[in-house]
Amino acid sequence: MQTLVCFGSPKFKPRSHHKFKKSTPIPYCSLRKTSTSSNCAAISATLFGTGFFLGPLIDGIHSRVNLVEYQNGAIDIGPLHTNIWVPPLLGLFYCSVGLLQLVLDQRLPSEAINSSPEKTAASFIALVLFIGLSAELYKAGVADNIEAYILFAGAELVWLLLDKTRLGFALACVVGLCCPLAEIPIMKLFGLWNYPQANVEIFGQGLVSWTMTCYFVYTPLLINLSRWIKSITATANSEERSTSQ
């Protein structure tokens, strides 16, 4: 009976666990989602901005030899002849291909998923030289089939020197095929530009066949650029987290 009284007495009530208040940690998955979304936004903005400002300068190499004639929205910025819609379109191009590569790196991991400023710079120099070569061959009046052979060989050489992966080759082929086709509705519906000496017609719209090699060589730059930007963003975020702790 005494034991029963003891348990029933208010003096012997078990201690409430609410007295020991502990701060609830933020779940790791929540931190990871927040970090991932912020990283994605930063990478996307950087890729878009790079394409917005750098892309028209590279594109100007072709426009100076009149490979492309700009129509609705054509503007001249100093010696650069371009179109008002070219910067956002190239920004979207850089962002789309760069993010696609990062998604492929996560889904299909390989050894060559890291980049560096040196590798990115080499890809940029190779692209500028390749675009310049295509412009000079076009300006010199080299036959389309001869220029195509030269540029296809040059594009594969760039891939061998800067990438060498099957995934990179596959992505470059997809970009090289899809991007010229994506120009067709832009030209037909909005009349932003045209190719005055087109040598192939698809869906009633003239294209230059070897431009696909230019998109092919563009891909190693976007692969290395996106990976480099991702590494910089990840390093900055890790330093920020370590500082806050």
C-alpha cells in the first residue's frame, strides 16, 4: 500500500521531458536541398550571363564575313553586327547545354567530371580558332563540300584534344544536329536572320551544312565551363558554411 501511495502522490510524479529543451537541428536533406537549389540558380545565372555577353562576340566572327544576314532586330555595336535577340538566345543556349552536362555528370558519373581554368581557356581558344577558320574558308570561296570535310576533321581533332569521352562526343553530336534545326522556326516565324549562301534546305528554310561542326566544337567549351563554374560555386559554399560554423 505504501508503494501505491508513493506512485500516486504528486511528489513522485515523473519529471517532464519538456524541461530539457533541445534545439531541433535542421535536417541534412533540407540543407542539401537548399544548397542544391542555390547552386543551380548561381550556375544557371553565370552560364546565361556568359552566353549573353561572350556569345555575340564569337558569333560576330561569322557575321563579319556575311555568313549570316540579320533582319528583324539587327543592330550594330561598334564593329559588331548582330541582332537584338542573339544575346538572350545564346545565353539560353549556354545555360541549357551547360546544365544538361551537369545532369549527365550526376546520372552517368565518369572520371572526367572536373575542369579547370586552363582547360576552359583551351576550349575557348580552340572554339575561336575553329570559328575563325570556318569564316576564312567561307570568305575565300572554298567549295562547301571541301570546307565541310576540313571542318568535320577539325571538330573531331578538338574533341580528341579536349574531351576524349564517349559522353562528350554524344552530347556534341546531339548539339550539332539539334541546334541548326532549332534555328529553322526562329528564321521562318520571326525572320531574325538568314543564310544568304545556304547549301541545304530543310522544311523550306536554307541552312549551311557545316555550321553543325561549329556547334559540335562549342560543346567542349560549355562542358568545361559548366563544370568549372560548378566547382567554384561548391568551393564558395563550403567556405561560407565553414565560416558560419
